[in-house]
Amino acid sequence: MIHHVSIPAREPRKVAEVLAELMNGTCIPFHPLEGAFMAASNDANGTSFEVYPEHTTLNIPDYDDQVIAAKNPSPPQTWPFHVFLSVPHEVEDVEAIGVREGWRVRTFGRGVPGQKPFFHVIEFWLENRLMLEVATPAMTQEYLDFLKQSQDAAVSDPESTRLLRASHLKVPPKQLA
């Protein structure tokens, strides 16, 4: 079980406030790192996000001690990281929060193109840079049901694997011309 993750943001406080809102939690300063904030869900698992200023990186020190914070002078525009976050809200509520912030928010089915989706998620793009897969209670149940079933069988044939990979590496239509 993952209890917390750390993520970068241009506006750590704003991002932490939105995450806290999605989780019905609280936003507090994260004192170990200047300018960082924590979004705490206040759930039984201690689910939380540490939101660091975007130029922060975590490094192994030269000496045998705990992790240290450093600066990344050139943070990427987007990251190959995401997290699946169950929230106590319905699709309309999640969409309204994203729209209010000016961030991309869309609902998608995950699975093999042309087949019934394995499960659905709301792609919620923090600052239009870092994706969360946000799940309503019904979506979370759909995801858990998928995991309990034989999900390996759903993607075990080579053609399904090819289609899945192609759907995640599509060239935008305007670049095909």
C-alpha cells in the first residue's frame, strides 16, 4: 500500500489545496522543505501528497545519511509518473474542480481499443503537467473488480498487446498529414 507520494509543482500550495479538496482532506505546510505543502486525506491509511517546488529533486548524499533536497535547474514540462487516486466525489464534481483551475480533465476507459474498457478513470492534469488517474467510488470498484479477475488473460494475445501499446503512443492527427 502506498501511503504518500511526493510530486513537483509550479505552485505547490495551490496544487496541495486542490488535492486536499479532491480527497476531502486538509492542506498544511510541509516544513522539511521550504515552499512545500502537504495534502492529507485524513483517511485511515494516511494517504497524502507532499507537493514540492518544481525545481526540487531528491538526491543520495555523498555521505552515509538520509535523502537530501537539491535543485534541478531544468525540470521537465511533463513526467512519466502518475498515481491512481480514489476520491469520494462523482465525475461532475471532479470535472468542476479541474475546470475551475483551468486544468485538463477528461474521463477515459482503460483497455484494448475497440473492446469493452477494463475500467474507467478521470485524467486530472495538475497544472496541465502531471496526470492523476482520479476514480469515483464506482470507478474504484470497477478497477478493483478488474484486478480480481484474470486481467492477464485480457491482454495475453499479441494483437491486444499491440493495440494497447499503439493507443498510448499515437501520433496526433495533425502530425500524420
